[in-house]
Amino acid sequence: MGKIDDTIPEIGFLPALVITIVFGIALQLAGNWILMLIAGALGALFVRRIRKAFLLGFLGIGIAWGLLFAYLSITAQAMAVANMFIGLLGLEGLGFIVIVISILIGALLGGFGAMLGRALYELIDEFLPSGTGGEQTS
């Protein structure tokens, strides 16, 4: 068995971003917001640096939640519910702030999940034997 980074190739930032968005939307439709950590970690499989993984998870899940909130705003009463919640604070007509804060929280979950995933992949790769059969390569 080879290492994780040898098995899954680095595909570039934009294709990995699209994959992360798809994971984010699919796992969000499952109805549990904590799955965004897993969506970010799955997206981090396709990049090799922790900084790039955080950016990938942050943007991917942020875009995924933005798309879902846009869909809910068009088809459901998402803005009315957001206005009701912000109205409890005495800020009438600023319901978009609730949505922006929600997207920011989701994006941070995705970014930190991607960082955690990338760090775990690197840790696991340290303990997996390489595919060279124990011989050192130059």
C-alpha cells in the first residue's frame, strides 16, 4: 500500500475547489452542519500544503453555503426568517447579516476542517511505508 499523497494526485486548486463545493453541498443536504469539517477534509486530499488546504476549504464551503442560501432565498422564506431573527435584536431590515454570518461560520468550519484533514494526511503518511520497498531513492 502506498502513501495517501502517492495514491491521490494533486489536481490543482480550481478542480479541487469544485470538488469541495460539491462535497459541501452534498453533506449540507444531509442536514448536519458539522459535516462541513469532513467536506473540507475531503477537499484537502487534492492539495499538498496546509495554507492552500485552508483556503480551499474556506472558499469551497463558503461558496457552497452561499449557493444553498441563494437557493433558499429564492424558493423559500429564508430572508423572512433571517429578518425575524435579526429583528429580535432590534435591527429591522438587516436579515442579510444573519445569512452573511452563517456563510462565514460555514466557511471557517470548512477551512479548519481542511487544515485538520491535511495535517492528518501528512501524519498518516509518515507511518505508511513508501512504495519503494524500503530502498532509498535519490
